[in-house]
Amino acid sequence: MKTLITTILLLSITVSFSQTGNFKKATNPEVIAQKLNTASKTTKTIDSDFKQYKHLDILENDMESLGHFSYSSPNKVRWEYLQPYKYLIVMNSGTMWINDGSKTKKYDTQSNKMFKEINDLMVGMLQGKILKSDKFNVSFYENNKQILANLTPKTPEMKEFISSMNLYFDKKDYLVKKIKMSELSGDYTLIKFYNRKINIEIPNSLFNVK
């Protein structure tokens, strides 16, 4: 179960943040939080390709994969990995489906505490609610083009799986551009979004798995 939960967390969630980078501590975090909140409220759908980099210290090269991501407000999420392997996660109104390329498993996130945490984490990132969650400490940094929200977990459950999470927002639209989840071991997963389309019509059938 722990392996499965870790896998889902990593699939849901860019280079490690460093104080020596070009980001500086935000002087107006309240204003930034308000802009991010406004953007999340006006974003009804997101349709995007993504590229994921999985860094493991024991490997010389990062593992790369490609996929497609869809979101429909308020709580429909679809992560579909296409290369080099097939893997699908769909979340819809308290139900989670996972297809590993050969079979599909269905879970009730409301009756499973950890799956509910995962559901709330994924949807919370897209709705901006995670920035106001009492489960994370949040710090804002910025440069000329991006906002960086650095989140560190408060709860023992989250601390077991991640050491920090960085969300990078584009200042053009204040939507997530890339996401990084760092593990306690120093390994991390980086996801970059591209070919992103906002507020287009997305069929409901994408969020139902048979």
C-alpha cells in the first residue's frame, strides 16, 4: 500500500528551489495569494500536455515520460501517461480509478483516509486551496516572470512521503506552469506543462472509467 500511495503522490505532482537562484522572497504575499485565488476561481477547465522528469540519485540519467492532463472544475482530474508506458489516474467526485496498462482498479476516496488526502491534494493544487491549507506551511518567492510557492508539510502523514513541494505560477495568468515534489531521500519528480489550453470544453466521458 505504501508503494502505491507513493506512486500516486509522485504522479500527481520543478528543479529544486535554491536561495542562490533568481527567485527572491516576495514582499507582498497577500497580494500574490489573492491573484492566485482569483485565477483559480475563473479557471473552469485545463487541458495540457506534460513532460515528467523523475530524478533518482542512484541513476545517472533522469527518467522521462510524456502524458496528457485534463481538469474540469470543481473536482475532475485526469492524468494519462502515454510514453514510455501507459498509466492512468482519474478522479471524479470522490471516486478514483487507476489503470496500470492492464487492469483498472476503483477506489472510494471518501472511505479511505489516505486516498482522500491524495484527492484533496491534487484538486487543492488546481483550485488554489492548497495554498490556504492548514496541512502545509507556504512561502512565496518571485522573479520577473514567475511566482514560486514553496510548501512544506505539517502533518506526519505527508512528512512521511515528501519533504517539500514547489508550485511555479506564470505571472501572465497565475496558473501552474510546473510542479516539483521532493522526497526525504533527495529524489524528486518534476512536471512541466506545455500546449496548455484554458476554459475549453472537455467531454465528461474523459473523467469516467469503465
